Amino acid sequence: MSQQLLRIEMPEGKWVVDIFDKSGDSGEYDLIHPNTQVKLALADEMHGFRYNLTGPEGTPFAIYLDDTVLAEGTVDKSQNLNGTGVL
């Protein structure tokens, strides 16, 4: 297992970010507003991630695992974004 830093840069709004492994999900989000970073112990295997963000239209965001960008963009007119990916 290695220690990694999950963090978000988003000047306003709210968020939840979850990292999960192939055996399933703990049911708990790893990063919840107002926290902007958390250290995680991740096994050296495939993981997935998901995020849900709310904020004013045009608000920029970026989600990182250490120095790797997992997701970035701006909040659209719906003021609600969600996404998933594989690490």
C-alpha cells in the first residue's frame, strides 16, 4: 500500500469524492466539503473514482491524486456535475 494525497481545487461550491477498489465500496466518501485534501492508503491495484460537485455556473475545478489530474473543468449551467473514472 502506498500513501497518496487526494485533493480538490474549487474556489466555491460543494463536493464529495470517492475512491473504491475492485472488491467494492466502503460506502463512505473519502473527500467531503469543506475538506480539500485527504491522505489515502491505496493498494497497488486498479481503483475507480466518482465525484459529485455543485457550484455556481463557470466555477473551475480540478481533482488530483498526488500530481495526477483525475478530473478538471468548469461547472455548467445545471450547477451540478458528476463523473467517474478508473485509476
